[in-house]
Amino acid sequence: MSYTPEYFWKNFRLGTELQVSGSFIYNALYFFDQMECFNNEEEIFEFLYNLSVGVERLEKIAIILLEHDTSTNQEDFEKTLITHSHSDLIDRIKKKKNLNLSKCHNKLIQLLSNFYKSMRYGRFNLSSVYQPNQDALKFIEFVQSELNIEIKTDMILATANDDRIKKFIGKTVGRIVSQLYSIVKDEAQRLGMYTYELRYGSKPYKIFMCEEFTFQKENSLKKEIIVSLINADEDDEFIKFVKQIEPLPFDDVPHEYVKYLINPQSNLSLTEELESIYEDNFDKERMSMVEIIGNSNVSFGEEDDNEDLF
């Protein structure tokens, strides 16, 4: 089947762009979920950078599907897409479609515009030494204003990034993103295209199809898996296999290791401890057994399934 360049562009190339956009937005929210408090400015930057890229690309997909047709001057049109102003892009979309955005959503969009156009370069300027880091400052001011809370950034008493804050950010981002994706889907269907289709189970699928903007479910699942494994039937072949492996002499309390499983960034000293134990007593046969855990090419259905793996 042959496609016109315009069809191929809007259906396939923009379809890939939608996956890219959703992945950036997913990454932003994941980084925010992993952020424990507000005293590490690079973590706020990581969130804002990924979110601003993801939303901008989503806006541009919507604009192409809304504005472009066969009478469009291609060169002039493409020049109009060379912008990092999220606010201006939203205004273009509003000329064609209704967007139900409150003051809070518009403030976040403006923050992303300011961040991507100028704030992200701030620390490359000598003048930055005379003022706080603007990206972190403006984001914290936004959260404080909308939730009517005080966020402390000092090392000892830094405010925790709790569930209330995570849900607020997820809800705010979700309101913007879901409406933009809905426009993409509607316009693609109007044009007889499948730009909106997403790979099942992918990062964009969680964002655009499931409309899930926190990682509460994933974190709960991890905890439930831990509970299930600890209480599992000892006749289970996988459990019997694991119990053959001699545990390492970790020093910390079990809860610290559970925290690490939920958030690997929470205590990187644990990987240093592991490295130290391996250096003192590395058992090649034991390691070959450990590496089987989680291997998708291995099953534990029968007792003798894995006899030839060692």
C-alpha cells in the first residue's frame, strides 16, 4: 500500500512523536515520584525538563493535525513550530478547540514555558550567583501557592514530597495532557488516521490511555509482591529454588532494603555494601543462581526444569 507524504507524516511520524511525548511525560512523573524531598534542585530540574519536552511535543502534534492541510505553505508552517513557548502553542490550539484549563493549569504551562526558554540555562550565567536557582524556586512557589503549604529546602528539615503533593502534580499534569491527547485522537480519526494508537503496556499507554499520572499502583504492587513472597507456599518451586541460595550478611534492617526496592535512589550505600560483600566472598556458583531470579527465559514449573542451568 502506498501513502502520500502527508498521510505518512501525520499517521506514522507523528504517531512516533506521540510515543516520544508520552515517554517524556511518564519519565517526568516517575522522577517526581522518586523525589523524596525538595532540597535537591537537580531533581526538580529533571522533572521540569522531561515534562516541558513531553508537553511541547504533544502540543505540536495537536497543532499539526488541527491546522495543516493541502493548501498550507509547508515551509512557513514548519517555521511556526520552531518555538518553545508552551503558552503560545496552547493559545493556537484554543483557536481551534476548547480547552478546559483553570488558573492552576495555566500557571504550570507558563512555568514550563519560562523554564524551557530561559530558566534551564540560568546556571550557565555568572549572574546566577546573585539569586536562588530560578527553576527550583519557581516550581516550589507554584506548589506552595496552589496547596497553601510551606516547603522547606534546608538539608535537615526539608519538606517531604508526600502523597498529597504527588497527587496534586499528577492531577494537574493529567488535566492538561488528557485534553491534548483527546484532541490528537479526535483529529486523527477525523482525518482517517491512526496517529493516536499506542503500544499496549508502554510508558505512553499509561499516560494517554490509562490516564494514570502517579505511581501509586506500581508502588502498592511492589509492596504486595513482597508480602506475597514472604508468605508464599514453601512447596512453590520458585520459593524452594530461592531458599537454596545462602543469603548475604547485610547489615541494615529489613525495612531499609524494602525502601530500596520501592525507590532505588533512596539509599545508594546499599549497592556499595553489596559490592564490598562480593569483594570479600564471591561465589561464582551462587551468583549464577542469583542471576536466574527474574530471568524471563527461565520457568519454575517443574522441579527439574532448571537442573541444567548450573
